[in-house]
Amino acid sequence: CAGRPPFRAETTVGVLKRVAEDDPRPVREVNAEIPQWLADVVNRLLAKSPADRFQTAAAVADLLAGYLA
């Protein structure tokens, strides 16, 4: 969606540190053409708390299928 990873750094440890400590840049800031519903899906996929993320890949697939139908 954005054409780049949500977290970037010079080293693997640097990337892991950013994943743990930073919030990703909103995908619509990077690509304003992304529909809001897709930005919401991406945000949920990147949520720090496991309780805020999708619980299964099937749930993501079902949601995407609904929007793309």
C-alpha cells in the first residue's frame, strides 16, 4: 500500500526497536489514494496490542473479500 515497510532502520536491531517503540506513519500520509477502509485494516494489522489485531488470517481474508466484492 505504501511502497515501503512501516518500520525502517539501518540494522535489524534498529528495525526491531522501532517496531517495539514507535507507531508507524499512517499509510494515508504515504499514499493518499488508499481508501480509508484499507488504511483501517493496515492499522489493525500493525496494532501493538495483540488484542487489537485480527485474531486469524481468515478474519482478514473475509473482511477483504467483503470490501472487494
